[in-house]
Amino acid sequence: MKPNLLTDEKVIITAAITGGIQGKWANPAIPITPEEQAQDALECYEAGASILHLHVRGEDGQNTPDLKYYNKTVKLIREKCPIIVQIGNGIGAKIAYGVKTSSKGRKYGQAIVMPTLKERLNLLNIDPPPDMHTINAGTFEFQTKYGNHTFNNPISFNKRYVEGCNKKGFGIEIEVYDTSHIINVETLVSRFKVLKPPLHFSIVLGIGGGAPVTIRNLLNMVDLLPEGSTWQVVTVGKLNLRTTTITLCMGGNVRTGLEDILYYQKGELVESNTQLVKRMVRLAKELGRKPATVDEAKLKLGL
């Protein structure tokens, strides 16, 4: 892909409102319940977001594969607004406490627990159905301050997942965490023929075990994307604002939200997902790019 520094093309803004691992202990504004998530979806839509990237939580406040929480949340979002609902296929990790035993028999320590491939495949059965799903295009060691775990994304699983999406008419966003993942996508296109261009990518930078946040990595990964693709950058942490601003300048789309960034600026917690969406809208307009409506985003993504 060749960046277009002079584009005035409308920008698709995705709001990733919960996600990740962290809960309200990290930022009280993170929406946890279906009701909170539906309200955030409405407010982000009204602020200018056209896609809602969704992970859900169980009664314990942690990520869950249980479809009853997905079903309820998607239903409530549908009742409030027409935003495009996109399901994060990774589901998200849980924090397990007391995973080690001391010589005196006391439990201590923590680790992260990832969902199974079977649990992730079951996301295809969410009812009411969402508009889109994501796939994660490669396996890597997912490293966090809570612990590490292999994030298993074999091509055979992604092939089956994409086939399920195709059968049910879901759009697909491809999350790539390193250059090798883009090559894996080529396999799904040319060898297995389950993905068909134009493709929609998320270039994910700054996740432990994936590509670090550098301008060189960003430019290299954009350069490797198939021509005609749509793309956005997902950066976790303090470099989020700067890389999304660079992405706007390059002609890409953007993702923001409390899944990716907890602080609005140094020492100041984000007040709401809406606050972050409004900042992206303001920056886009300053650069001559208006936010895409839901209908415009659907047309652009072939939904």
C-alpha cells in the first residue's frame, strides 16, 4: 500500500470500548456490563464512530466466552443505535490468581488464561448476529504485566473461522501483529481462497510479543499490505495518540477507546470512550478528513 498524504477520504473511526484484560481498577470509565457497553456504543456513535469493537465481561468483570453476555450486549446495542458491531475473535484473557504453590502450601502469583479455539469458534453463533468479526493472523507469545501466554492462531483455525464468517455473511477485519502475519493472510487468499480482496487490516503495534511501536515498523507493514486494502493502526499505551495521528496523515483509518489507551494525557485518566472518539473526530477534521458515517463505512468495507 502506498500512503496518501494528501487524501481527503473520509476516515472510519472504530471505538474499542472495553477489551484487553484490565478492569475498572485500571480506569473506572471502562464499561463492563451489557448496559454500560450499550450506552457507550450509543455515545460513541453519536460522537462520530462508525464501528464498535466488542469484548464482553462476565459477572466477575473478566473476559468471558459465554454467549449469553454477547447476545445480551449486541441486542442492547442494536436497540440503541445502528453502529457496526465488530466482535474481537481473541475474546480476551482472564487473570488467574494463586497459580503457584509455596513450600508451605500457600498459593501465590498470577497468570493469564486464554480461551480455547473451540470457545472462539463459537462466537460465530452470537444472536443477534454482529456485522463483523476479527481474525488474528498469527501465533505469538502474548506478553503482559499480568503474565504471558501463547496466543494460538493457526492458519487452519483462521481458515475455518473465515469460512464460517463467509457462510453467515459477516465482514472480516484482519489483525496483524508482525510482518509474518501479513504473509499468512496471503496464504488464506491465494492458497485456501477463503479471503477475497479488498481486505481490511488492523496493524497492531506495541503488544508484548508483537512488533514494537516504531515509525519504521509502521511504514514497513503498510508497505506490505495488498494494494486496495483498507487499514488502521492499533497502538496500545502512551504512543497511541501519536501513531493514530500519523495514520490519519497517511490516509489510514483509526481505532481508539479504553481497550487501547487509559490515559488522555500524562497523569490524566480518560473520562470516557466518547472523549477519545471526539478527539479523533477533531484531529481528522483538522487534517481535512471527515468521519465516515455507518452507511459510508459499510460501503467502503463491502458489508
